[in-house]
Amino acid sequence: MATPALALNKISEHLSAQPRLESWDALDVSPLETDEFRAKMDRELAIFEDRVNRWIERGHSIRDDMWAAASNAKPDPAYVAIYSKFIDDMDELIKGFAKSLRKELSSLEKQTRRGYAVSSQVGQTVDALVKRSFAAVERELQEGSDFVLFLRAVRAQFDIHSRGGPTFDDSKKLRAYLKNALK
């Protein structure tokens, strides 16, 4: 990756390819009594978990490329503004994803109750599937949150003004600043 601009483009592509798990709102839990249907659900979850793992690995590779690009970049103030807006947008997107995740968890908990209404075995199966799918989706959410923090670190790498405070060459001035900040 040669420039931070190309890195932003790569990140946008990566985040738009985030794996999604179909909503289970309309799941008919009664077929979960059959071994065949349980095996099908298990396979589908395994595929989803694999997609999440590959998505996370690809994101780590993009981070490596982006860090290298940012380390050598000297972007202009207009680019810093665009980059900052991108970070803010990503932060809002992650918050929205977290909110929808809470709603999805509520829906999945209903599916678990429906499963227990059919039988204890079905309830346990649904509960295990719900916990497993939710764990994978939570990993996606955590990865997105980590990505936002990473983007802030990259911005600080090439924009000294986004580092959040003054810098000090004199230790006495630093000590005085910290003393005042802690009052």
C-alpha cells in the first residue's frame, strides 16, 4: 500500500465485506429435533465462523499495510480532515452495529425460549447455536472497535496535532503541565 488514501480505500472495501449472519427471527425451531437439521445448522455456523476468522485475518493484513503507509506519509491538512471524518463515521457505524447486535440478541433469546417450548433437547440445541453465533458476531464487533482505535493511532502517526495534547522537550515544563492537569 503506497499511500494512506489507498489504505482508506482498502479499509472501506474490507469493512463493506463484513460477514453477516442471517436473522433468525423466522427460524422454525421444531426441525431442530432432527439430527439432520442440527447438522445443517452446525455446518452453516461453521461456514460463518470461518468467514469471520478470514475477515479478521484480512483486516490485520490491511492494518500492517496501512501502518507502513502512514509511517512514510506526509498528508496535507485536507487529507487529515477527510481521515478524521472517516474515523468519526466508522465510530458511529460501530455504535450502530452494537445497537443492532443487542436487538439481535433479544431475537435469538426468543428463539431459545421457542426451542425449550418444543423440548428440552431442542432448547439446549438452540441455546448452543445462539451462543456460538453470537460469539462470532461479537468478535466482529470487537474487531471493528479495535479498527477504530487503530485508525486513531495511524492518524496520530502522520498528524502530530491529532495526538491529543502538547508535546514537551523540557522535563520541567512537562512536570508542571502534569501537575496542573492532575489538580
